[in-house]
Amino acid sequence: MQLLLRGVKHAPDVHFNLISVKILDDGGYDNHFGSGKWKLTKGNLVVARGEKNSKLYWTKALVSKDNVNAMDMEASLWHRRLSHISEKGLNCLAKKDFLQGLKSAELEKCSHCMAGKQTRVSFKKHPPSRKLELL
């Protein structure tokens, strides 16, 4: 079972991870505490379990390396992450608040987009030389 935590803050000096019960509750998860044990459920599915140790409840979890990198909120990074989306498309997503930390986007020229732009040479313009000639 994989649980994706959104809006997680990175604290490099803290040597253990903290999970906000409020955030889990807002996400539709149920927390059950009692007899020194903790259980996190969503509907009938048990998502995580833990035990009380001192003042905290501890759980064993594997951290996915793909999701722990601190996110840079620059428009150019979002442009690259979203397969070189246009500035207009990026602004549309930012207005709908789909891009965390980005309110509007002004993109600089992207060398990859410029190199990948497909163009073709225009056809030579010449009048037909005879009747019913294909143009």
C-alpha cells in the first residue's frame, strides 16, 4: 500500500518524520489512538499502524526517494516538468492553483523548445503554366 502525503515540509535538521493528524483528517483518513497503539484507516482499509513511545506515536515507513526532493517553484522548472508546456497553459494551471507556489508564469526562451520547433520551407509560388495544372 502506498500513501502519498501532499504539502509535506522538508526539515533537514529533524532526524525523524512528523505527520499532521489534521492533514490526514482533511484527506479523509481516520486516526484511532488507544492502548498505546495508533491505526490510520481510510474506509475499511488500514493504511498504517504505529506504537506509542514516550510522547510520540511511531510507525515504520519506507520513504520514496522520488517524492522527497524539495520543490523549486520557478516557472521554468514547471515548464520542463510539464513537458515544455506553453506559457499560456502554465498560467492557466497557475490560475486554477494546480501548481503549488506558482501564481503566474513568465517564461524565458527555452533552447529545447526552440530546437524542437518544427518548421517547413514554404512552397515556391509560381503561377500555373498551362490549363488544369495541379498547384
